[in-house]
Amino acid sequence: MRAADLLHPRPEGLYCPPGDFFIDPVRPVGRALITHGHSDHARSGHRSVLATQQTLDIMGLRYGEDFAGTTQAARLGETIALNGVSVSFHPAGHVLGSAQISVEHQGTRIVASGDYKRQRDATCVPFEPIRCDVFITEATFGLPVFRHPPDTGEIARLLKSAAQFPERSHLVGAYALGKAQRVMRLLRDTGYDKPLYIHGALARLSEYYQSQGIDLGILEPATVEDGKDDFTGAIVVGPPSAFADRWARRFPDPISCFASGWMRIRQRAKQGGVELPLIISDHADWDELTATIKETGAEEIWVTHGREEALVRWCELESIAARPLHLVGYEDEGD
Amino acid sequence: MNRFAELLDRLVLTPSRNGKLTLLVDYFRTVEDPDRGLALAAITGDLTIAAVKPAMLRMLVTERMDPVLFGYSYDYVGDLAETVSLVWPQTPGKIPNREPTLGEVVAKLQAVSRSDGPKVLAGLLDSAGISARFAIIKLVTGGLRIGVSARLAKQALADFGKVDVAEIEELWHGLSPPYMALFAWLEGKAEKPRNTAMALFRPVMLSNPVGDGDLEKLDPADYAAEWKWDGIRVQAVAEGGIHRLYSRTGDDVSGAFPDLADAMHFSATLDGELLVGDPREATGTFSDLQQRLNRKTVTPKMQQQYPAFMRCYDLLQLGDEDLRALPFRERRGRLEALMKALDPSRFDLSPFVDFADWQALENLRRAPPHPIIEGVMLKRWDSPYVAGRPKGPWFKWKRDPHTVDAVLMYAQRGHGKRSSFYSDYTFGVWSGAAGEEELVPVGKAYFGFTDEELKQIDKYVRDNTVERFGPVRSVRADRDNGLVLEVAFEGLNRSTRHKSGVAMRFPRISRLRWDKPANEADRIETLQALLDR
């Protein structure tokens, strides 16, 4: 079977005609397979949703229990038949519950990776390369300039700054699902055992992570209501948008930090008023992208959201067929 | 190298002065010789390394990777040094056990011949990680641009050794990288280095502004008054045939003013104001002076059109004699005697302003006789010359600032304590014919308001945002809507960089005019009239 007949883009998202399902559709559809819980991939209002149990739980936390008509949990590695198409979920290493989706029919296998990374991350199951004919890769950091350093070194810089400026507070901007919990877990792994203060937007997801056996230590709300208003020396974690907001005024002379792969580019940090950029990403960097493409053994690569052109060019140089897959509705910037 | 690279990265993103000082002091404390001294020299601009041209860098990198991929990368990042540091391919076999130190890198770069330059640079880049590569490239392309002045670096040294910054400034020009004797002294491990170099800088004496009620307590008879010239403060030191012009922070600016430096035929240290023109005929305006500022080299034509001269007001040293402990009256007498021997086209004496009482002086201050005068100076007749800004002996009493009513156009988020406030304001005035008026930006200000007013403006900005670009918001501002700000400023320069053609000096918000309709704000012609005066 031709790969393009097995999966191709439609305005709603990536569609599989023989199986009659969509992967990560951006509009409500009959049957949706969801790779992970970030809101541009996991939307509410589908008639039925197939995803890992953790992704289903996260969708429930975000949208309420009635986020879909029916739900079905996919176990990692287990094959499910949908109208004769074999579907299986495999770990993507992106955030808790994230999975690649393998779609196989009449001898052709396509793996849609969703978002993924290869760096070790104690808050989710590591990525597993799956042999396939066509590999659909993200390209958020698809330029040779993006090289993520080891996350432990970045956390060490945060702790060094906290020691250098004990009279100030450190505000770490990190996306509410995945990045925030990873940063907290990395801090705990260094032995940092003071309470971490979190913005309200992180509370339920962090609690869910803890319930899944990921120890984040003592988390306290960064609120002033309980009479607690001294955040001197504290490390506070919250969504990046909150730090530009009036919410941030309760902190003494804060140092704004942002945990993101974008922080590799100085100008990005400068424009955002970030004083301490932490290059911690939940997406594959250039070296991880190119290494993964080789590992899958795929003869053809479809490149989606991000900087498609550089990765397509690299594939050309490596004599691997590649083309951009123009899917709409995904954030190119989220990390 | 990594510690230096990390320091650069942190300094460039740290806006607060205190934050920068902490980072520098910590670096001096934790890094050993000679690396810390070399880092200091790199920051103060005293490190000499053979330069590498950007084209060479680009060639080195495209020999090592696909030019198309490099092109995509450079387009995205926008900065050549940063792009190269990121995309430089790591050859697995070439990664050494440890990265080179700053000392090793500088030694290699200083020893290299012109023809071997590219090869040695490539070898260094092979041996370093991303941050270290960036720092190496910054060193060889010149200009760290990290927002740290030599003055701030010296302040950090003073904080590190718990000494007065004046002591560092006085020593500075006799020292050279990697400053091991200096660090040893600051750490209490050795005596203060003795200065044997010629024509050294003497830390300058500064004045305090006249505050409310200050004058009532003072007797006019104790003070001399002079005009306050709006030039640049310089110190002219000639000793043993060496001529040096220093800025007030001790930077050597002789290179920018060779016409004046060449005319220093005396053996003395003079304190005064650098201006342009011919003192016997006419003193140039600030716009004229600007033609001579911030230039590395200066053409003969420029020197002829805008000759530099020095209006002298103090004498610190004459021959071997240090006069600083003498009272001002006596120093002034010696200065007047010396002036007779100097080239009258390059040196003149700052005249006294006669006054009977403070009210008479106040009248003179408000209406000075020349546009480059920005007020009066008061100096106690009996004051010795003391480094720093002692309260009492010297006062500056500036003329009142100009003000203009402008409309808030853009607001940018601040840093540190102000990171959640829109605290930097771009404002404009009206231009264009009646019925077609539009606002043209004339300046930017980020202080002058109270904390309470900041909250009010911040709320106004959030409630009236039209567009957002990163940390900047454009604010509703048209004939019917807009916040009028009264902006105070010290002067106006012509500017080819700004659309409005003017650039304000020292602008700040002096009042919020919530009461004033936007269409009653000032017009650009009001400012232009000020320029032509």
C-alpha cells in the first residue's frame, strides 16, 4: 500500500482512510488517536479517543471527565486493530504518557512520533526507536544551531545563581505539563530539599505526576493569602506567561529564568527579559532528530511542525527521501 | 574557558548594576590567576589579540558543514559569532579530556602569526564546547558587548578587595594584564603595587547637586562660582614627554583628541572641560562637540572644523609637586599663573562668575549667556582636591530642565523588580498638517515617576494595548485617546537616527497629565525651535 494512502493530512489533522481515524486532530472528529496531553495535540470534543491511560487522565484533568464521548486506553507496545489497520503505541519520551503511534496496513508501517526527545527524563518513559517505512518527525528544533546541553548542568547553573543571589527569588518559567515537573524533579535529584513554590496552574498536573510515582518533594502554592509573603531565596515555578503578569509582583527583586530549548538563542532570552536562560527542552535537538531518523531505518521522512526545510535538506544530503507535511493548528513554539 | 564564557553569558543578560557587580566579584574570588586577570582585561578592552575577520570565520565553518544548512542557521540566529559557536561540528576523535583555560587560549592567540591564525582558531574551536567557542570567537572578533564598562569592572575590583575605587583608578594605568600584583594586593597577600609609570590618572573630584535648603545654610562669601560647561570632563596629564587625556573615569581618550594632546607642552595635571571651537573667539555648541565624540580616529578635516580645546578649572600637580592638599584658592592662583604659558588656542581659564548673594546667582543660573552652559558650579575657597563626591565643598546648580508634553506611544516591560511592570516608555509629539497630524516618537524614559504612578501607568498600558511585540506593547494614542506625559530633559541634539530628527538628553517623566487631552500635547516644531537656538 502506498504510504500516502495510509496516512495523509486533512484540515482536521492526519487521517487514516482505511482505519477511519485521525491522529492528534485539531478539530472534533469521530475517532481520534492522541499522542500526548499538550493542548495543541489533545483537544476535547471527539466522539472517541484512543490514547495511553496517562494521556487520558491528563485530558480529563484539563478538560473535565466528559472531554470525549468514549475513551479507550492503549497499553504501550500492544497492537490494536482498527478496521483492519494495526495500531500500536510506543514511548516518545516527551512528557508523562506521551507515545508515538505506529500505523501498519498491508505491509506498510508509518510511525507518527508526535513530539519526542532522547535526553533522559525521570518523569517519563524513554523514547524507543521503531523500525518503519515512513517516519513522521517533529522539527521544533530542526536547525543545526539547536544543541541541548545536559539538563543537569542547567540545573546546576540555577542552583549556583540561587546561592549567588540569596536575597532574591528565582522565578522559573516552565510549561505546566511536563517541563515544570521535570525541572522540579531535576532539582530534587540534586538533593535540593527546600519547598518549591508553584503557580496555581501547575497544581493539579503536579499532583497527578506525584500520584504516578514521580516524587517532586514538597510543593507549596506561591500565594500570599496564607500570610506567607516572604519568598526571599525561594525557587518558584510557574507558566512563563505568569511572570510578565501582575502575579509576579509578590516576589522580591526576582531573577526571571525560563526553561526551554529556545533559550539556546541569546536574543530569544534577551527579548523575553530572561536573566537566567535554562536550556531544558522536551523536544529533540538537531543531533537527536538526525540520529533518530537514521535509527528508524525509514526510507521516507515526513517532517511536521517546526523548521521543516533544514531537516528536509539534511535528509537530501543523506539520500533519504523527505518532504514537509503541512499540518495546520500545531504550535511551532511550544517548549 | 567555561567559567569566562558563563560570566559573559550572565553579564549580558543581567540588567542591574548590583547584579553585575556580584557576578564579577564572585568570578574574581573563585577563578585563579592568570585567568581572572585576562578576563578583566578582555572586559576593560585592554587585551590585545590579533583580530579575525568575520569573512574568515564564515569560511572556516562552511568548509566544515553544508553551506545551505549554515545559511538557514545564520538567518535564524542573526549573529555570526553565536551561529558559528552553535553549529561548529564536534569531531569525536578531537575532543580533548579537558577544555582549554582562558590563559591557554589567550597565549595561543597572542603567539600566532597572521598566516596561521585561521588554523589555530579552528583548532581552538575544535577543543571547546559551545559556550567556550562563543567566548573564543568574541575574543578574536573584538568587542564583547556585554554592557560592562571599564568603570564598573574597577568598581567590582574595589568591592572584591574592599578598597576605594579611586585607589584602583589611580593605579590602573600603571598596570597590565593579567594584573597579578593587583589581585595579590586586593586579596591581602601583598603590598599595594607601586606605580612607576608616567602621566598617570588622578581620580577626579565630583560635585553634588544643590538640594532644597542647602544654600540657606551656606555663606556666599565662602564660595567661588564658575559656569558649568556642558562639555566632557577631562584630565590633561603631561609628564616626561608623555601626554595623556583621561575621561573622568580614567579612560585614556588621547587618541580621539590628538590636536589637544599634541598641544600639552607643560609638566602638570590639569582638570577641566573639553569643548570645541577657539576659546579666543567662540565656544562651540553641544551639537558641535558631538561631532568629536565616540570616534576611534579623527580626520584632519574634523580637527580643523571642530578643534578641541580645554577650559581649565583646577591644577592637581605642577612638576613634581602634588597640589591636591592645598586649598582651592591657592590651586587656582597657581593655575592662573601657569595658564599664561599655555597655547591660548587650546587652553583657557574657566572664568569666575561674580555674585553678591544666592538670589543674584540664581538669576544668572536661570539665564546663562551661552547655550553650552548648563548652570553654575560652586566651589569652597578653602577646599582641598578630594577624589570622589564629598558633600559640601563642590556643588552643581543646574539651570531648570526643558519640558515638553508628549503622548505615550509604546511601553516595554522592565527588568528585575520591574519585570512585571510596563516601565519603559516611548513617547511622541504631533507632526504634520492640521487634520493629518500623526505622532512621531521623540524619546524614551524609564524613570521620574513614583511607584504609585508606575502602577497607574502600567494599568493604563494594559487597558489600552493595541498591539504586542514581545516585551513591547503599543498603546492607543490618537487625537482623541492617549496619555499625556510631561517629559523633562536637559537638552536636545540633532539626530539622523531618529525619524523625528531630534534626540533628547537625559529625558525623564516629570508629571502625568491625566487631565490633558492628547490633541493638546506639543508639536514637533516646539522641539525644533529649541534646536535652532
